[in-house]
Amino acid sequence: MSETKVVTCIECPRGCRLSVSVDGGAATVTGHACPKGEAYGAQEAISPMRTLTTTVVAEGAATRRLPVRTDGELPLGRLLEAMAAIDPVVVRPPLRRGDVIVRDLLGLGVDLVATDDLVPATPSATAPLAASGIAGAAGTTGTAGTAGAEGGRP
Ligand code: SF4
């Protein structure tokens, strides 16, 4: 027995209203004006995916939280689990936008990345670390965030 769902395509501003008939694991989409909508409707009806956007705690930084997002989509049904995994993460400057904060989140093949730079609260706060090279990874995209992130918020 098939089930019909109505979803709005968000692939472009036109916002086509899609009707998706799901029968077993197969979806039949109507109402789409282009192939992107057909693919979106089928995905949304069978296995909806979302990009996770949130913030993590920052210490020793000019701001108390760092905005982050996944660099790809993850299953909608695993968003709460992902948020729980991210919750204990604490980052410290310096970090650059695009730096990886959590690699391979939940083993789903997507990374959590910074969407903004994270600078020290004061220049003197990180001078010894930068001099020693411990926190001197700024600019090494893809690895600096890992160096600046750690689990276990106090
Ligand atoms: S079906 Fe195509 S034209 Fe319609 S909203 Fe989706 S992407 Fe845009």
C-alpha cells in the first residue's frame, strides 16, 4: 500500500509543491519542474537529510561560542544524537573559518567545521602557545580545528 506525502522543494526559490507517493522503498514524485525537485522529493520522503548548524563553547576567545556546521548532510533522524556528541566540545583560538572541529561526526562521513574565525580574547592570552607551536596551527585548513578542539567541557 502506498503512502502520499506533500513536500515543498527547497532546491530553489520557486518552491514547487511536490507530491511524493512512497510504495515500499520506491518513490514516485509529481509536481516538480526540474530533475532536482524529483530527486529532492524522493530523498525527503524516504530518507530526509539535513545540514546541522549550531554553535560550540569557546574558551579564551573573544566570543563565548563559535558557530559551526556540518560540511554535508546527515540523516534527519540522527540530528539529536549529533547534537549530543557536539555538546561537550570546547574550542580554543586561534581557529579559522573552515577548520575542522569534529572529524567524521558519528562516523557519517561529514565533518563539523567552523563557520567563523575564532580569535583570542586578548593578544597576550595565546602568545606563549603560539610561540611554542601548540596553537600555531592557524591557517592550516582542515587540521587546526582538530588541534583546537577537545571533548569534555568542565
Ligand atoms: S522542482 Fe526544480 S524548479 Fe521546482 S523548486 Fe525544486 S529545484 Fe526549483
